Amino acid sequence: MTVDKGIIKINHLFGKQIKMSEINQIEKYAGKYIIKTDKKKLSIDTHIIEEKSLLALNEVFKNLNVERI
């Protein structure tokens, strides 16, 4: 997964990407982040992210002004 230039992208064969400016809801449930826009949904498994990278991701999400569940 990468966060660069306002885009969150999952790096695998059929990776999805979401513009951070389009995110309107972040849900944290059972070790996953579920990121939602009006048209897309992206699930991020936090168990497979290194701790340092997870802390950085949490900071990115903390700075977004979106609904959290």
C-alpha cells in the first residue's frame, strides 16, 4: 500500500486506489480500515502492515476531516 500525492493505493495485481479528497468515511473494525467514498470502498488489513507504516497511516487518517465509525 502507498499513500502519495493525495492517493491511497493498494499494491497488488488488481489494486484499488482512492483519492483522499473523496473519502467521506473511515471505519475501523476487526483489525481493518474500511475507507468509503460515494462510489468506492477500500478495505485495508492492518495486521499485515508494519507497525511504523501503520503509525504513519493513522496520522494520515487523523488529519482527514471525515466521519469515523
